[in-house]
Amino acid sequence: KHQEISNFCRTQGYDFHINPASKRPVKAVIKYLPPDHDPENIKSFLKNELKFPVERVIQLKKLRTRQLLPFFLVELQRTKKSEEIFKIKHINYLKVEVEHYRGRNIVNQFFKCNWYHHKAGECQSKARCLKCEGPHETNQCSITDKILNPKCINCGEMGHVVSFRRCRSFPKLQTAQQNRSNSSNSQRRTFNTNAKRVRENFFYSSALNPQPRQEMAPRNFINENSQSLDPPSNTFKDMAEGLAELKKLMQEFPNLFSALKELR
């Protein structure tokens, strides 16, 4: 498929940069080596001692200060042997750690065609001069003097060259702060004045309960209590009359209970 697409683009005269996954190198980063360690010694050790198909070893630098870092980028041909490089623990008798390479969050621009997101090994585009837009590389242009008011060959505006990062055709990268703001905006809820109104006989615990609320009829506590605590008025009247007769009988016959016990 890759070969067919590449041949089609070549025959049609299209600019393209397509690199198949099988030809993309395996990239690994070796950590914890001294900053003054020679990259050629690393390449020789990996290639001759461990038999890895190493293509090149590059020491990484800080983007702005160009200070050498204790990290070494290794590019290998994509084979089964290349995947074993992440198991290495020692190089030249020094303890190391090998991790997958994570590229910088920058926009690559190839100087030959002045297009973005690819390198020299992937480019199949025609050369474009950023000074005169001619079909040649910029270092081969006949214009050697500095252009005071240049024209961008990508957007057509005056006042800047194609490598100007504020050009409207220059790819814009999403920063971490922009990603967080976009995520918060997508999850932000709009305020609805009719969403939560005050409702009577509705408790705070019920509002937090995710289970659906089941309406129940209230118990009639007043009627039940009144039925159980208020006896009929006739019952009290009979009890009062009975107690009065018993009291009168005990006054007339004080020895009545003693006589009843003897009869038993």
C-alpha cells in the first residue's frame, strides 16, 4: 500500500512525506550516563558488543541554552533484536536505564521544502526557496542580501518569512493550560433558574439520594392517639360509682374482708 501511494504521488507530481511504519527507526533514550560520555563509545558498545543494529547515537541538549544533557538518543533499525535494548541495565560498566523516546512538543520544519511535520529522510517534496519562492533550496538562491520586507511563501503576507511562528499558516500547538481550559469548558454546566426550586416536605438527604424518591402517604398520628387515649365517658362514670359504693360498704362493715377469708 505504501509503495502504491508513493508511486501515485510521484507520477502525479504531488508533494508528500510518507514513511512506512516498518521503516521507522526504534528510538530509545539512555539515562544516567555522565554528560561527558562519548556517544561514539555508546554506539560501539551497542553495535559490537551487544550486536544491536544501531544507526546513530545523539546526545540530547536543552532547547534554548544548548547545554548537554545526560540523555543519549539511540536510533536502531526496526528488528526483533532492537526491542531488547529496553532490557539493558549496564553500558560500559555503568548502570543505566533505557526508556522509549518521547519527542519534544515542537513543530518540525524542513529547510528544503519549508513545509512542516517531517524531516529530511521522509521528504519527497520539491524544493522551495523562502526568499524568492523558486524551485531551489534557500542556500542556492541568487539573492544574497537581506530582504527588508520579505513575503511569506505559505500565507502570502508581507513582513515575515515562512519560519515566523506567528504566521497564520504556522501550525499552532496546544499547551497544557489550553488543554485544561478546553476540558473544563466542555464539562461546564449551564445554570438553570428552574432546575432547583424550593419544595415543601422535601429533605436535603432525599435530594442527595440517587435512588428514585417514592411518595408515601403520611400517617394519621392524631386520630390513632385520640382513639387509644380517649375512652368513652360512660366507662369513667361507672367506675366512679362502683368505687363510691365499695367505699361506703367498707365503712359500714370494716371486718368484711376478714370474714370473707374465713369463709374460704
